[in-house]
Amino acid sequence: MHQHSGHTHHAVKGKNLWYSILLNIGITVAQIIGGIISGSLSLLSDALHNFSDVVSLIISYIANKIAGKEASYNKTFGYKRAEIIAAFVNALSLIVIAIILIKEAVVRFFHPEPIESNMVIWLAILAIAGNGLSVLLMKKDSKTNMNMRSAYLHLLTDMLASVAVLIGGLLMKFYQVFWVDSLLTAIIALYLIFVGWDLLRDSFKVLMLFTPTEIPLKAIASKVCEIEEVKNMHHIHVWQLNENEVHLEAHVDFNKDITLSEFDEILVKIEKEIHAYGINHINIQPEFDKPDNKSIIVQD
């Protein structure tokens, strides 16, 4: 028997994502040109980060559109996992880019070069304004959607990186401290690893069908077994399909050989207990004296 509770899917505003893509394309082009002319590694690093944002935002935009496609006979879940895959790819790209930046920063730190600080300052201000606007556009959706959160984190780290580049540009302009350019690049890269790791881990857990951390399987089984007619709850699987859906399937042993109508009545009680744990899709297999493994977790 399968049941799923009614739930409202958050309406993700794809147009805000599209506006952010256009803003980041403009920022990236400006920073690449400015970084080459000025000789600033931190500006080029920020441009590289922005370029990764453009790619990741496009991935997120496509995933957002695909995720809304309806299920079919050969795709019974539809494309609901598309946004989780996008989040994983985006997080992984953050970490890879960060490692590249750290390597370049170390080389430049021991061989600092003169930098045109005025261009660095003005382009950093431009990037702060553009990314700041993108962050505001994405903030609301980032709270309820992992894919949008990955895009939001890219934009937020870009804005913070641009602030660091601005500070570095001011230091280079007034104090000729050119090694600060490499130092800021390394700091930006370490921050990218920090924010990217959590998202990579969370999206990986969903893709691997791991039980959500907040779901206590033993407590759920004990609670269901408190129902008078239930003898045992075993062979439980719990997984998160996407941001909105947590699924549970399990075998339930009954104390007596009940009728189908009796099972339907008891199922309502079982569903009520399970829904309390934030699980909204429930599939129960009823059993009576079936000689199978009665452990909570059974390897299929």
C-alpha cells in the first residue's frame, strides 16, 4: 500500500537565476580583460570564480527547468533528481577551482609582480555590485532548494571574494604591497573549499540514498510497534528523493490475519505516526507470520 501526504512544492523563480547568469557573464568578461591588463592574479581568480558561476548557474537553470517535467512510464520519478545532481556538480567545481587558485597563488607569492591597482579597485566594485544584486535575487529560493542554494553560495562567495580583491587593490594602491594579491587569492580559495564541502557532502548523501540524518529509524519502528495490531516493523528503507520528498518503505507484521479493510484502517494510524517525522511518501508491505528477516535493516 502506498500513500503520500499532500505537500506544497516551493515555486523556484527560474527568471531570477537567468538574471543572475546575465549579470555574471558581464562581470566575468570585464574581470578577465581587467585582470590581463592590470596583471592581478586575484582579479583573474575572481574572474575564474565568476566564470565557474556562469557555468554552474546555467546548469542550475537547466536543472530547475528539467525538474518540473512530469513523470512517465519509463521515468516514474520524472526528473526530480536533476537539481540534486546540479548541486553536486556545482559544489565539486568550487573545490576543484579552489585547488587551482591555491597552486597559482603560491607561485605568485614568491614572485610578486607590479599590478595596476586602479583597475583592480574599480572592477572589484563592479563585481560587488553585480554579485550583490544576484545574491538578493537568489536569497529567498536558496532557503528551500538545494540546487538554488548551490547557485546562491557561488554568488555569495563571489561577492565576498570581490570585497577581498577591493581591499587588496586599496592596499596595493596606497602601500605598494603587491604580495597581498596572492594572499587574498589563497584566502578566497580556502573559503571556496569550506563552503563547497558541506554542499558536496549533503548532495552526495541524497544521491547515494543515505537515510537523512534527522530521521531516527529505531524510534519510528518502536512507535509503529506501539500500535495494538502491529507485531513488528522491519526491512525499512528511508531515502530523500529531492528537497521536498522523503520516502519510507517497510514490511509490517500483524498479530493476526487481518482483512484488507482492517489493514486500511490500521494503515491510517501507521501513517500518522510516520508523518510526524517529516516523511511524506509511505509504502507499507503487510505480512502475517511470513518467514523473513525481521531486522530493521535488511540488505536487499
